[in-house]
Amino acid sequence: MKVICPKCKCESFETAKRLCPMVKMPIFSGVPDSVWNVFYKKRISNDYRKGNIIFYQGNRPFGMYFMCRGRVKIVKTGSGLHSGIPRIIEAPALLGDRSFLAGESYMGTGEALEDCRICFIDGAYFEKLFLEIPQVCRAIVRRLATELGHAEEQMLDFGFKTVRGRLAKYIVEKTDAANNRAGATAKTNRNPPASCDIKLPESRGDLAKILGTAPEVLCRLLAEFRKKGWIAVSGRDVTVKDKPRLEQVSRR
């Protein structure tokens, strides 16, 4: 169930220029104010609560989603009702753009991982407003190419890495992201702290689907990492104690 916003803070373009994260996305740099003015008149702004469905696997897209706030998981269900989570999308971002641009049905179901604010614009308006702007077309091509690279890397990980290696890589990537947000990137900090606290944003069940394993295996591996002194775990809170060792394991 979706909840229509009673009042969006970005109800006008003048307000959006200050508040809307979509306007500030690199993909839309160079879009003139006149285009944004039409966009804000034509778009539908919705609030989705955690667990709400944005679109279903197999449905055809009729437009483009613009994620302003929150995180969405793409759940792909295969034969035998087995499901996996190939992607987690975090705002600000486009949502469902590959299926829309390809003219294909959604390959997975979009489900809100947390409370989200998402705008929708009809496909005809999106094509008229944005796809006629060369900068946007080039940015979309770059974005799709980047996603293809990530998909290829994920495919190789599933083909050649053990579940232990995939979990270690996931923790390392979350640690790097936390360090980047704190301004402690590898380039600026040659002596990183001995430990780093991160919070796993996904439930054990969702994380198991992301890694392509069962929740029981995931819990067993987390316990193994903890026993070996690489991490400390309390619920979703993880303290990384031996990142170099995790990096070694992540390459296997």
C-alpha cells in the first residue's frame, strides 16, 4: 500500500532547488530550470512505508521512479518460489529505469526497505522532458554501463568466491563506505583505526539473499568471524577488528 504525501516539501521548483536531492544528482546536471518546472507539475509524489511494494516483477513500467529518500530492495523470484536480492538501491537514485528504457517488464519486485519518498513521472513526459537533453542521455548511458559492470562483478563473485569470501567482501565494502562518510578514505588516512563500527542495514534474511546463501549459513559464518577475532557482533551492529584479514578472505 502506498500513501500519497499530503504535502511534499519540494512542491515548487524554487523550493526543490534548495531541498530536492534529485535536482542535485550529477545525472541531471545541465537540465534547465524550465524542464524542472514542468517536472514538478507533472510528477506524483508518494510516501512508501517499510515493506510497501513500489512495483511487481513481471509488470510493465509506465514511467520512471525518482527516489528522493530511503532504500529499496529488488527481489527477484525464480522457479520454485526461490528468491534473491540482486540489488539494493539507495536514494537519491532512479528506480526501474533499465526496464523502462528497454521497454521490458520489471525483472524483480521493488520493495521499500525503510520509509521512502518516491516521485513518479509518466513515461511520455520523461522522454519529452529529459531524453531530449544530450547531457541526461550521456549520463544515463554511463549509469547503465556502471550497473552492467557491477552485475558482471557480482556474477563473477557468485561463480568463483565462496560464501565466506562474499560475506567478507560485503563487510569490507560497508566498512569502506562508513570510512568515506567519515572522511577517512584510504587516500587521506594512511593509518586507519584498528577497529571500525558499522551497522548492517539489512536483516539476516535479506543479507543471506544478497549473498546467495541461507540465513543459517550466514549466522554460522558471522559466528566464525567473531570467534576468530575479526569482528564483534551485537544484533546489526558490527565492529570490524581485523580488516586486513577480512580483505584477504574477500579475495577467495
